[in-house]
Amino acid sequence: MIIYGLKNCDTCRKAMQELPDAQLVDVRLEGVPDDVMQQAFAQFGAALMNTRSTTWRGLDAEAREQDPLSLIAQHPALMKRPLIEKEGKLFLGWTKQVQDALGL
């Protein structure tokens, strides 16, 4: 299982505590593979973008109009976290529904 997120993100830390065997991939340092991002965007659409982040609020209107995948590539903190990959399936966030789907 792979958790794509940020090592200093509280939500990602909670997920790592519950999933100690998972590997954390820090998206600022390592990024997310293109195929995973394409699959995530196809599955989650606009929900993949964290529009409540300080990074989003710091963008001007022109930047916000860019393609979401290229925006996330430029500003990894814009991705909603964590993005969890388990056996080829993707899960977004750390909600009760995600935890149930992961068998926790």
C-alpha cells in the first residue's frame, strides 16, 4: 500500500499510524507517477484539488484556470491528501468511508 501525501500533513500522519505497513511517498520530494495521477483525476475529478489550502488561496485567477494536473505538478500541496493506492485501487482522503473500504 502506498500513501501519497506530505510527511508534515496531520491527516497523512493519522493514516500512517493506522496503516503502519504502508509506504509514504512525499509528493513534494518524489511527486506522484503520471499514471497514478491520471487514474486519480479520472476517478475523483475536481475533488482531487484541495481548494481550501493556503497554496490555492495564494494563486491568482489566471493560475487557478490552468489544467488541474499541471497545477498539482507545479504545486504538490494542492492535491487533496492522502491519496492511497491499495492493490491498484485509489482512495482519497481519510474519511470513515475510506477507512471502512480499507478494512479498518
